[in-house]
Amino acid sequence: MLGDMIRKTMKAVFDIFQSRSMVRKEKVCQKGYVKNDLTKFIGKCIIIIKREEENGTLSGRAGADIVELMGKACDHLYGKEPELLKEVHEVMEPAIKLLSERMDEKIAEYQRGLKLLSEEKYEKIEELAAQKKEFELYSEKMDEKIAEQEKEFKLYSEQLICNCIRQYKEEGRMKEQVESLLQKIFSIALVEAREKIERYW
């Protein structure tokens, strides 16, 4: 539907340009008339294109394409009249410039968005790196604490085993009985129990 509308508009534009060309050939003496009429016509076309862009019937790109086609048609029809072409292009220039300005604004907006995203990403990375470092330090401290507690527990267990062996010796128990008791109380293997008895008996 939009394509049909654009085609019809372009056909009307070309028909009018063609009729203007005929008028130009027939009335060479009336150059001022053709120039004024043509610039007014192009001005009206640009107003219609802008209105249709605002209504959402045309995209900005389609509007720019139509303006560009109108410019090419003028170049073709009035190529031998530079003054007329200059005036026609002056009328068209704001519409084309306006689109390029909009495109520049969109690009700048997109670049600002990318920059913000990039900054947020780096902030998150730095935050995560700081958290990782903090966790590693905490983990190291915990490992040291656990190692210290294990060392203390080993010393305490060793002291208990030593005290038990000496007490059982004073009670007059046999080494075999003490081996069995150490295995039950401290959950150690027979070999370890014998080693402890040899050490502390």
C-alpha cells in the first residue's frame, strides 16, 4: 500500500516535471515563471513528505529517497539551466540536511548508549574483581585458621593419648588392653595405637 502510494507520488512528480519541461521549451521567455512554479511545487512536495513522516506513513529514509529522486529528476530535466537547478537544490537542501542531522543525532545517541553500557560493564568487572580479591583474602584467612585449629587439635589429641597411656600404665593394665582402648576411644588404627604406646609407655 505504501509502495503504491510512493509510486503514484513519484509518477505525479515526473509527470509534472515533464509538463514543466514542455512549458519551459514552449515559453523560454518565461524562465522566472517556471523557476517560481517549480520551487513552489518542490516546496509543497517536501511539506507533504515531512507531514507523512510525522504521521508515520513514510519512514525518514523513504522520505529522503523521494527527495533525492526529485533532485535527480530535476538534474535530468534542467541540467542545462544551472541557475534554476541551484534554486531547486536550495529548496531541497534543508529537507535532506534535516534527515542527515536526524541520522547524526541517532548515531550520537547510539554511541552515548554504547559508552554508558561500556562504562557500566567496566564498573561491574572492577566490582567483581574487588569482590573476588576480598573473597580470596577471606579464604586464605580461613585456611590459616583451619590449619591452626587442626594443629592445636592434633597437639591436644596427642596430649590426651599420652595422658591415657600413662594412666592405664599406672593402673597396671597390659599393653594389649591399652591398644584396644585407644582404638575405641580415639578411633585410631592398631598400628598407630602401638606406635603411641611405644612412645608414651
